Amino acid sequence: MLTSKVSRKGLTNIPAKVRKALGIEEGDILVWKVDEKRKIILVEVVKEPTKYLKGKYNDPKISYKSVEELADEIVLREL
């Protein structure tokens, strides 16, 4: 079992073994799903969207902000 402590500000670290096992990298988005009845949290990793767009599309209108806004809309639809 891996553990991490929550700070006074509600921050915590993701243990290195968890980051490695799930391929979590800087810029990735974590989607938190709470099951209040069972007192558990499920965390889904959403890979940083622009990382996979670089070099794939030759469109100067594609920016991190526009992709992030679209990703936020998609994530919110899932909740």
C-alpha cells in the first residue's frame, strides 16, 4: 500500500510508483470521482492534450488554451 499526506492547504504528492504505473506526467489532468457512500475516490488520468497534437496538425489556430477549454468541456460532460 502506498500513502501520501495531505497538507494544510489540501495538497498531496502522488507517489512515484503510482505516477510510473499510470504514466502520469507534468501537465496531465486528474479527474476526481467521489463515492461518498463508500468513502472512496477514483482518479482518472487524462493525458495533457497538446502533447499529442504537436506536429500532427499544421493549424496556427490550435493553442494550448483552446485545446484545454475543449478538454474541460468534455470532462465536465462526463461528470
